[in-house]
Amino acid sequence: MILVPDLADIERHAGSDAERRVARLLRDIDGDPDAVAFHSVKLRSHAYKQQAEADFVILWKKVVILVEVKGGGVRKFDGAWYSVDRRNDWHKLAGSPMEQARSAMHALRDILHEEGIGWFAHEAVVVTPDTEPLPHSVEWQPTHWLSRDAMSVERMTSALDSVVTASRKAPVGRRIARIDDLRARLFGEFTRMPVIDAQRGAVIEEQNRATASQARVLASLARNPRVMVFGGAGTGKSLVLVEAAKQEADQGRSVLVTFRSPELARFFAPHVADRHIDVVPFEDLRPTRTYDAVFVDEAQDLMTAEAMDTLDAVVAGGRAGGRWRMFLDMNNQAHVDGDFDRDVFDLIAPEALSVDLDLNVRNTRAIVHMVQEYLRADVGDPGIVHGERVQWHTPDTEADIAAADSVARRLITDGVRGQDIWIISTNSSAAPREMPHGQVVTSPRYAKGLEAEHVVVCDLPPSYDDAGIAAFYVAVTRARVSLHIVASKEDRRRLQQLLPQRTVTE
């Protein structure tokens, strides 16, 4: 069963050892290809609290099961419920564990009902892994309170099956939720993507949860052996890749994350640390090792016959029959660093399911609109990030790195940290270098796939051929908070020529 987050994160953050033990069992359960368990789920609406929490939400054989886990002892005395810790101290509970599970279940039902998901079977279950079976009670079905004797993979699987068998049937005339829609909606509600510096006002609260398109992609990646994920710069491809890679590793598969741009190693390595995931630049791959699941970021850079032969050699089962995921931006980025062969793409694409990321989660609304206007590139809908308008600077001298550094130093004077600023020279391919105040001077080749709080773009392309457009596209889509473009009058004139011609009618 897929765990969200993966077991390593649950082991690190779970509130009790009982939850960790249940998570280990759930991870090892097999028998339903759609099964997924979400841990520590916070529900946004609730009958008597603003926010409730379910220890687990499990989708098992088309039934949504809300699970409340109570470690230690559980007792009912004089009509009140108590938990009993290892020192035999009693702690009064607000209600019975079953009431807590049912309350969370109703909250989830209401949330998804508001989303128009349709009717789905839902049940509430209590797991007390340290107790003997409780006496039967009219307050709950015996199949819905699991105790110590259920704490094995076989017994837990059987218990979940019993809950499904006892689940209620759909009311007559109600629209039934499609399992694909329900699964994707659960991924969207309960998958927490990394939060991007809300303190500086770069994002709004919704980015705490996966966007609808991110959720749909995550659900698809878990079910399909070969997937192509398409999305413009800033749509969260790399973040989705990280979450999906962790899920694959959690299922016991050997996992490779690979890419062309050498700087991406610094991004991926800390995100998958302490997991059995290899992060290897594509040029360093050797066919002596194969992997159960291979993730290729910025795959448009590697769309050549030679690169696909390498992929064929490192994927267990080969490219045509193995398990791989390619993440691509089709907006001409390959002209910065890499090669894109349309014939190769047309050969590979039918081997995989294609899914799209269509919401920009990095760039401000102003940046998205500017990119769409000048380059007619699809970088997703500007639905999340709000921030400053694009700042244009026309220096008296050359619009070069020195002029861009003047802009960067003014930002530092205004309180921006130097390490949060990138200066990107579009006509360079040099590796990053740090300036005296911490700001970094880099190139589109090394900035590709990465992002920074504040970006100052300079040395604009002398011509907007494929390479020039690609370099400009990469440079202006790196910023999360503010984008500054240093442009001479001649640069501005060349940019104006990119704008679509407007027909004026009388």
C-alpha cells in the first residue's frame, strides 16, 4: 500500500509509536492496486471544531476508511473514556475513540461532498494495538475496533477486508464517485507539498496542499508503469517528482533520479536523503546497474536516440516494458542545454500515459503574464503566487552583469539577503559564482530547473532565434518573488518585435 507521506517521514514525525507500527503494517499490505494510506490528515471543516485530525485515511477497495489510533491502554469508566500510559496514569479523553473516528469521517464526507465528488462508501475504525480485544458493544461493530491480535500484515489485511464487506451501500439515486476521481481528490486534499517562503508573501495558503493537477499526476504516477508529465517552468514538476520517487522507494523498488543539468543534483539530493534513491546526472550513468523505477527530470534535454538507448539499459525490463517517468517542459528549453529530436519524442510518447501540470506554483502573476505575452509559452495558469510586477531597468551604460549587480546591491540595501538573489546572464553558459555580498551570478544552463527568491536578468540575447528565446525563457522563469530585467533601448526594441502584431480596426 502506498503511504503519503512515505514511511521515512512518518517514522520521523508521527506523534506516537502506535502510529508508526500501524504505518509499517499498512506499507507492507498488498492486494489492491488503488490502495493508499494518508497519515496525520488535518480536516478543514468539522462539526464542533475548526479543524480535526485523522491518524490515517485509507482508501481500500473503493471504501474510504478513517482510522483513529490509540497506543497504550484504553478504558471506559463511569461512562467516560480514558487512555492509560505506560506508567499506568489515566488521561481522560474528550470522547470515545470511535466517536473521534466517526467525527473525522463525517468531516471528510462533508468536504468531498462540497467538492461534488459524488457518494462514496466511508467507515470509521479504531486501532488500539496494545490492548486485548474489547468486549462487544452496541456503540460499534466488532469489525471496526482492531486490537493487538490484528497487528500483523495478514490480520490487518483481513480486518480491512471485513470493514469493506460491512460497509454501507449507495443510497438509491445517488451519483457514485468514480474511483479515479476519488483517489485523485484524496491526493489533492492530503498531500502536503513543500511550502515556498510564505513569510515573504510569495505564496498563499493553498500551496500547503497539492494543486488539483499535482494530485492528479501523483495519483497517475502511482498506478501506471510509464508516464510522461508535461508542464511549463514553475508548475512544480520537480516537487512532484520528489514525492513520487519517495513513494516508489517506499514500495521497496530501487529508484533512480537522473537529469542533464549538473546543478539539479544539489536540489534533489537533500530532498531524498536517507532513502534508497540514487541521484545521478545522466552523463554519469553506466549500464552496469538497472533500477525498478527511473525518473528523468527535464527530459526534453535528453530526447535523442542515444539517450533513450541509455535509458533502455538502466530501466529494469527495458524502456518499452519497464517503469519510468519523464518530466518535460516543451517550451524550447532544450536549446539551452541538450537536444530534442521530435522523431524520437514521437516514438517514445505512445509508450507512456501523458499527464499535464497546468497551475504555476512558482512565478508571480506578473511574470506568468509577461512570459505568455512575449514568448507565447505555456507556463500554467497564474493561480497561486502573487507578488511584485516585473521591474525593467535601462542603464546608461551596457546592460551587462555590472549593471545587474547595481540592481542587486540596491535590493540588498532595501533588506533583501544577498544569497536570495541570482543574476542571470542570458548569453553565458558559465557555472555559478558568488559575489562579495552573497548574490550569485549564473547562466541559463546552470539555473535551469532551479529557482531563486529574486532574479536580475541581464545580457539579453542579441537575437531571438531558438537559442535566444530558450535562454530568455529559462532566465525569466526562475524568480519566486521579484523579477528585474536589465535591458538597453536596443534590447527593448528587439523584445517588442516578439509581441504579436495587433490588428487595429476602425
